[in-house]
Amino acid sequence: MRPMTADAKRGLRRELRARRLALADSRDLVADDHAVADVVMATVARTGLRTGASVTLYESMPQEPPTAQAIAALQDAGFRVLVPITLPDLDLDWADAADPERTPLGLAAIAEVDLVLAPGLSVDSSGTRLGQGGGCYDKALPRRARGTPVIVLLHPEEHPGPVLPRAAHDVPVDAVLTAEGVTPVAS
């Protein structure tokens, strides 16, 4: 595949953000919030994670697939949910979602999780993820324990995405999760 220039990548992100905004406006995000939670819980059960296991999940922005119900469902089922704290250098620290103070746990906290649920703008059929462009997850994902699955949350209409360039720092993801289910990707 031909490498994508930085300008082309920025253009693709603009296009995908505009599409996402239109999708979010057209979806019932309250219903999606509950559906995403159901899919997350079914996925956790399928992976064999037990109560007390740790999962990362982000607190969604209004146009992103909603995560509030998934965070609550995971916590109610006894899972520890770590949410990202974006640092000035765009690396990610982590905090326990149950901690209202969001006390930082350190960059290495991701190494202790059993499942990474991550945001993205797009994932292609080979598992290449396109994020917002800050490189936050590009920095954090290599610190997870070897073999820890990475699943990206998208709106149903966003997957499969266009073929994306994969740079050396890009960590392939294992699956895409939407309000309609989970789709494994070939990495």
C-alpha cells in the first residue's frame, strides 16, 4: 500500500469526523448507549474475564459511540474500569473510573488490564486503527501486556472503514465493537 501523506491523513480525519457527526445526529444515542453496554458485557463474558478483572474504556464525547452505560455495567459486575487521562505530551495516564478524583495511576497501569476498549475514527479490515491524530493510544497500547486484546468502539455504519496506512508505531487491533455486535479483524 502507498504511504499516506500527513496532509492526506488530516483530510481523511476531517472527512471521517464530519461523517461521524452526521451519524451521531441520525442515531438514537440513548438506545446505542444501552446496546453498547450489552455488547461489551457479552464480549467480556466471551473472553472469559472474571469479576475483578481490569478493562480500559474511555468516557465518550457526544459524537462518539456512547460508553456511560458500559462503564456502569462493567463496574456493577465487579470489573475495574480504567479511563484515560490525556497528558500535555498526549500520552495517556489512567484513573479508576470509580474514583471521582481521577487520581492518576501512572502510564504503566495499562499493563495490568485484561482488555482494552479504545476509541477510534476508523478501523480497516486488516485491523489498522485511525485515531484522532494525537497519537495518545499509539503511545499507550505498546505498554499493555502481550496478548491483551484491543477492541475499538465505532458506530455501526463506520465499519469497515477505508483501507488505512499502517505505520511502524500503529498497533493492530483485534476487533471492532458497535451497538450491533463485535467483528473480529484480521491483523
